[in-house]
Amino acid sequence: MFRNGRGMRENNWKEDRSMSDRIPGSRVVSLAVVVMFVMSGCAHAPNRDVARGAPAEVLCGADVLKRDGYKLLEGMRVALVTNQTGRDREGNRLPDLLAGASNVKLIKFLAPEHGLYGVQDETIKDTVDPKTKLPVLSIYGKTRKPTTQMLSDVDAMVYDLQDVGARFYTVSATLGLCMQAAAEHHVKLIVLDRPNPITGTICDGPIADKSKLDFVGFAQMPVAHGLTMGELAKYYNAELKIGCDLTVVQCENWKRTMWWDETNLQWGNSSPNMRNTTAALLYTGICLLEATNTSVGRGTNQPFEFFGAPWMDSRKLSSALNGMEIPGVRFVPMDFTPSESKFKNEVCHGCYVIVTDRQKLEPVQMGVAIVWQLRQLFGEKFEVDKVNRLLKSDKTMSVIKSAKDWKEIPASWQGEWPNSSRYGRSI
């Protein structure tokens, strides 16, 4: 089932590091553990603990690589796939660190959606990094997959991008495309892992239909996948049979139950509208509305914490949503006017989503509950069919339209993910 395993004992995952394979200069995620965890629908994940006391001193993959003197990259010609989130604990840019490492030859950057600096909401163009003077080649423009020309003089791609745990967040598709390119061109791929900011325990939502896979749905996975980028890379390599020469430099001192604020790592916006942990948590649910005639708060100071439209009745909607008693959230009626994006300079009536208990919130279930209620209240005014642009499940869309109670919707996707015993021994 797609559950976060609140009923399971904490000691199932008490010591993550004991389940890791090690190689000199790095830590590699144990694929057997990762696949068993994911493919059982997160049934073996621990309870999400309430944050208390001083945070842990978590090291990201970039910190581990730096501490170990960049030995993993020694003598290699490197193309770096990163953005503004690629930094060490002290805030130093990974581009500057690798450019200054005497035993590494950094030769270019490959820029994903939003660009090397993470501020562009548009197609990315080739440019030059002003500090290192190295070329920045776009993989979010004419191509979204590194080309032969980009990789012809490269020994290894280093991938360091922050994810938020959602299937439709495009860094996960960029990862898959880089892996395919690495395999095709016999280039090593080294993933510098980072924590999943909303813990590694939220695994929820329907599996994407195979016919609907694209850049906002690279693989048949649930909407909230519960993985780090390193774990996702291991999963792609095995399940999609990509077969690239992959190394994951794993985080140290991170546990699946940790929220971002428990890591003592500085928050950096992984995209222009992803501004805090609360937004990341709500994103997997609220963003299901993105393709419809609804604003999800882009162009406001709290994207993904607001949603609404000129045609909604905010008080009627908030009353109905609160009456549904969705665990972990309350809804406050509000008006807002986006300064950009959908309904720019138009007054939108909708709701402010207040997270009252993040331990209880299942964001994808919240998202489909909102979709269901919008259809109940506003009928054809709400473009419900466009929800499937990101949900990617005809079965779930059918249930949304036919359900008499919103709780029928999450029940419809339970058990979709194959049993873990299929993978436990062979990988």
C-alpha cells in the first residue's frame, strides 16, 4: 500500500548506514534496500518523528566528495549537472569547488530547468559561467538530454540537484535522461546525493500510466516517491534497465524520518517557487491543480500554500474542505492577486492551506480530496480532466468523477505497487 508506515517500528530503519555498500571515497546506496522500500509502497518506512532539539550534522554527497579530496573524480574530465542548490554545508558553490580542485578537470556545465542559477522560468540558453569562465550548455532547450557533442570530451557527468520527492518535479526526469545519455556514450555518472526535504517516508498516489510517461512523469512510480536522487538513480538503473556506469555518493548522518529542518542544512530554493519545506510538502498535492484553471499561488509570496481562481467561492470552498477533516491541514478562505503566471493581476478567491500536523498529512491524498471537492462544488467550471496532466492515472481520474466520498479515491490505488519479494533477492 502507499503508506508511510506509521505503524512500523522505528528500529526497522534505525541505522540507515548499516544497509549501505561502501566504495573508497564514497558511500553507495544499497539497491536491494531501496527497491524493497519503494516497491512495497513504503510499508517498511518508519514513523515520521516530531523534530526536537538540535538538528543532526548531515553531510550531502558534495560534502563527502570534498572531505575525501575529490578522489572519486581524480584525473577525469567532468561535466557538472547542477544549479544553485549544488553547494556544500558552508555554502560554497560546487562549480567553484570542482574548478578549484587540482586533481579534477571541470570542463563544462549542463544546465537543467531554471538554469545554472535557478532563477529562470523559461527555456534555457547556452551561456558562460562568469566566475569559472566555463561553458554552460542547456539541457532544457532544444534538447533535454545531453547530446553526443556535449559528452564527446567528457569522462564523467557529476549530477547534484535538489529534489522535493514528487514524480513531476523535473529534476527526476533530467536525472533519467542524463543516465540514458551516460549509458549511450559510455560516460560515468556520479550522483551526489541530497536529503529528500519532506522525509523519505512519504510514498503516496497512483502509479503513472505507461502511456502517459513524459518529462513530468519519467517512470511508472507514485506521485510522491519517498526517495532521494541517489536512490532514484539506483531504481532507474535497475527497473528501467538503463545500465549506466553509476556511482552514488550518499549522504551521511541522514535518516529517512528527517525533515529538512532536522538536517542543519541551509535551505536553497530548488526552483524559483520552491521556497520552504512547507511548500515542498504541499507541492505534491496542490500542484495537481497546476494544469487546470486554478492558480497554485505562483506570483505570490507563498507558492503552493495558496490556491484559487476568480470563479471560486472561497468561504464555501474552505467550509466544505474543512468539513472533510483531511488529516494534518486546515483551510482558510482568502483572496490573492498573482503578480505573474496564471490569472496575473486578477483577484483569485480560494484557500490558504495551513499545515497543522505534518506528521499526519498525506499530501497526495489531500490533493485529490481538493480536486474531488472542487468538482462537487463547482461542476463544469472546474477543468477536472486537466488534473490528469500530472496525476497520470485514468483509473484514479475515473474514481474522482464517480466517488460519493473522497476517501474512495486513495483506496483505489492501494496495492498497485508490486510486492517487494519480487526484488528482494535478485538486486
